[in-house]
Amino acid sequence: MRSVNANGKGTGEMASDLTGDATEVSHESGGLAIGIDDVRAAAERLRGVAHRTPVMRATSLDAAADAQVWLKCEQFQRAGAFKFRGAYNKIANLTDEQRKRGVIAFSSGNHAQAVALCGKLFGAPTVICMPADAPSVKVAATAGYGAEIVQYDRMTQDREALARQIAEERGLTLVPPYNDPLIMAGAGTAALELLEEQPDLDVIAAPVGGGGLISGSSVVGRAVGRGVHVVGVETEAANHAYLSKHRGERVTIAPPDTIADGIRTAALGQLTWPVVRELVDDVTLVSDEEVKAAMRFLLLRLKIVAEPTGAVAVAAALTGKLNRFGQRIGVIISGGNVAPETLSAILAERE
């Protein structure tokens, strides 16, 4: 592990517009970055490689949410989060020469682990730029997959500039965390599986960071769902998608301070924002305390470990913020990579 300084001051965890070697916009997508055919193609590439994660129900959850709730459990995905889907779809589409030269990514944790694992599967050297304050469990897992980790200060350094600099110096291919059609399409396969198992859902809810998961989910919802509403969920501090949706323009905020480290982005991507604008029905907000309560409920009542970001959409269900869209609610738990000390502290708190 080493620390590298980016040139000049940066913007911390601000959303990236880097797209690496992104594919062209699909003709069938109506001018958006992806369409349902892209998600289905990703599903075929992932078949037999990604886990088809379980969809779970619990009467105690239904009672607490005053609705019927199905949980798409991506904490059981390879590398512990949905991010494996997009990372694999992206790297699978690179040429042999690109994979031989290697790939680079920037991430606070889950995308880092996913790219590191996919790099190992494809035999591609992998470099990951991670903030110095990233959860230790995620840093250890990323290094465990064989990635070279380059640390940066999220408050003073620009992760885009750092990744771009290293990529240019070494001839690496960038694998962005969300702002790429192949990443977005891969993420959408989680919602595709959910609707294959529960086709009559009224709502699909997912956390929103850079917008890859909610973009892919909304494309699936519009194409496959029977009138399903797709709702994004953010914490009150990380509310850029909420502001963007309600103002009708892509809003950038300061790097947010929230317990949900996976959504500490400052804006939607240039490719994800149009999809959110056109296809996502709404974005709702939950507090950090509501996220903690959801984590406690999941672990103590359902025996499910979710990281804070993974519990964001569950928090919206438990607080009744999704019920206006319908009573049959599908929730994507995006990941389960929570640091033991964080989980212990949250469990020790009294509601």
C-alpha cells in the first residue's frame, strides 16, 4: 500500500464523469445510456459467474413496514455487494490486451473489492485508489484479492485526477464505479432477477450514490415491471439525487457526511442523471438514525448483516416512506461489507 498525491487540490468524493472505454449509447434505449437489451446481455455474461442472490420475506418485516416487503439480498453477492455485477460486465468487455495491461478504479470500498476480484478472475493487474479513511474491512478485502492500493485524502485530493494520472502513466483502463453503460447495465441485473421472482411488485427501492444501481433498476422496472414504481433512497446529508430530481437539473453538493459510506458521492454521473430524470419515479430521504435502526432490525430480527448503505432502502420501507407507491415493495440490500467496530457501535446504541 502506498500514498500518492494528486496534483493540486481536488473535490474529495465528487462524482466522476470518467467513463473509461464506455460503449456507445444503445439504439433501443431511447437516447439514454442503456436499455433493457443491455441489461439482458449483462445477465447472460454474468450467468454462472455472479451469484443469483436470494429474495427473502419475513412476517416481522411486513408488520413493521405495514406492507409486503421482499429483500433482494446483494450482501450475498461475490465480494459482498451488487458492485460485482457491473465490474464483471465491464472487464469482460475489454480486449485481451487491455486486460493484460491492467485496470484501475477508485472507490471507498465495494466497487474496489469488486474490481479487485474481477481483475483476479481475468488475470488482470488491478490498481485501486481508495480514500485513507475507507473502512478497514473493505481495504483489507481489496488487498486480499491482490490489488495494489493507492491511498488518497478524500477532502483534499481529487480521486478522478489521481486515477487518470496513474492510468495514463501505466496504460491502464479505467473501470468507473457507476458512470459507464456496462457498469449500469450490470447493476440492473439485480432488479431483473428480483422482478423475475416477483413480477407483480408495486415498488422497487434502492440506494442512490452515483446512480448506477438505480439507473439499471429503473430501466428494468420500465421494461419488465407491470406498472412498478422505481424509487431511489438517500440519506439526508447525501441528498444530491433528491435535489436533482426535484429541481430538474443535476445538482452537486459538498462531499456529504453520512454513516452510509457507499453513497458519499456529490452528484449523479453524466450518464446516470438522464436515466434518473426520465425513469426514476422519485427519490426519498432517510436519516442516519433511521439507517442505524434498519441495520439493527435486519440483524436482530432477520439475522441479516447489512452495511449502512445496504440498509438505506430498508430504512425507507420501515418508516413507511415507500407505502404511497404501493403495498408490494421490493428492496435491494446493496451490500453487507460493514466494519465490525461500526456494527458493534450501532448495535450498542439504544433506539
